[in-house]
Amino acid sequence: MNILFYHPSFDANEWIEGMQTRLPQANIRQWVKGDNQKADYAMVWLPPYECLAGRKDLKGIFALGAGVDAILKQEHENPGTLPAGVPLMRLEDIGMALQMEEYAMAKVLYYFRRMDEYRQFQSQRQWKPLPANRHEDFVVGIMGAGALGQAVAKRLVEFGFHVRTWSRSEKQIDKVISYHGQEQLSDFLQGTRVIINLLPSTPQTVGILNQSLFSQLQQKAYIINLARGSHLIEQDLLVALESGQVAGASLDVFASEPLPQMHPFWTHPRVAITPHIAAITVPQEAMDMISDNIKRIESGQQPFGIVDMGRGY
């Protein structure tokens, strides 16, 4: 069994050694330009066209991340980057859900306890106690109710928050109100104070965090974008912050990464940014999942995490 590895920044030795331990019978190598030797599987992120093009004998391609939109975008812009008919598999919950729960909880509690406002008072040397927010007035809406969205929703419920989700199809989550489909988006937004975006990036969701959406939220709402920068119309957010419709935003993802040095988000007093670290790939857990999936394929079983190319996730 031959397995290719390619990632523009991961330590190839760590991954090759780790997979070799899990699959001793396999020959695992890092792809380099000009490598056209046989491969049965590929573990990749942002592979160059030459890495996979024409490899129709592959039994599976494993994306080294939870999202696959970047890889699908490459395929759209340069058809053939992914060999036709070869299943593409994404990493499901391999330690990312817990990281996302931690990040989302930290931000929601920060806004719920009015720490953003106290931070402003500190910069002005004001000693000014504020009335406490009430859970019933601080509705949290999660856009995207897949594995990560559901994990975040359940954790917020444990802290007493009123939680609702919005997704493509209806979900059943204990103590969480589920909205679904475009026709229920307005109902989902009405009365929501905090938006946590965990949607997949698809043609239907690009630019969904826009002025129209912001205007339907509670006054002085908060935006937490943990999915993709393409979901957010940045100028619309700046306008909503200026008007006071949005009181603050926490952004982990951006249309252009790294964020350009002159971007207004860097210095905006009500925007908090982090460098796309809300949930990062955990190598050991990712390798466990990939090796288990390879064993399933080799034994004739259905693997986990197959991407629906039409939906984009």
C-alpha cells in the first residue's frame, strides 16, 4: 500500500512516522514535484495540480482539515486537481469540537458578562458598574448545526443560555430550537443577540453575514465568525458597528489571510481578531481517523467523512 502526504506547512516527518506506526505495511512518502509513482491513498491540504491530477487509481483522498472548501475551490479553478471519481474525505470530530466549544464559550461569556464594555471603560479610566445581562434576553443563534455546531450548542445550554440553530435541514438537539431552510432564516434571526457562524462554505452561504442579516438581530448584537472569511461582507460589518446595530465582533477567519496590515479590523476598538486558530487539526487524532478509514476501505466497509461534491461538505 502506497500513501502520499502533502501539506504546505505541516511537519511531514511527524505525519509519515505517525502513519507508519499505525499502518506498518504501508509505504508512506512526502510528495515532491515530479513524483508520479503509484499511490493508493493521499493525505493532502492545498495540493498542487501535479500532486493528484491523473491519479485515477487512488482509493481515497483525505483532506487534512475539517473544511474542504479550499480544496474544492482549487478544483473549480483548475479542473483535474482532484481525480474524477475518487472519494474525498474530510476530518470529522478529531479534537476540533472541544476546541470550538472552548473558543465559542469564551467569546459568548465575554460578551454576556459585558467584558467588552468594561475593557472600553478601562481604556477611559472609568469605574462604572453595569447591570448584569439576563440569560433569557441573551439568545445565542448558531448558524450551522453539524458536528461542531451541535457540540457548541449543547455546551451553551449547559451554561443556561437560550440557544437556537439554523441549518440546511432540521436538527433535533435537546433544549435547542432548530430552524432550517431559507424560509426560516428571518425567524431564526429575530430576537437573537449573538450569532456564532459555523456554516460550511458553499455558493449559497458566501456573503451571508451581511447588512440584511445584521439588521434583523437584536440591537447591539454580537457576531462571532469561526467558519470562513467568505461568509462575511466586511464593509457591512464596519457599517453595522458604526451605527451601533452590532456592538462587537470576534473574527477568527478572513477573506484574505493573513489579514493585510492596513486592514481596519486591526485597530477597530470593537473587533477582536485571532489568526484562524479556533479549532486546528490535532495530528495524532487525525492520523487515528485516517488510518481507521483506510482499514475500513481495505476491508470493504464504507469510510467516514465522504464529501458530497455537490453540496461542498
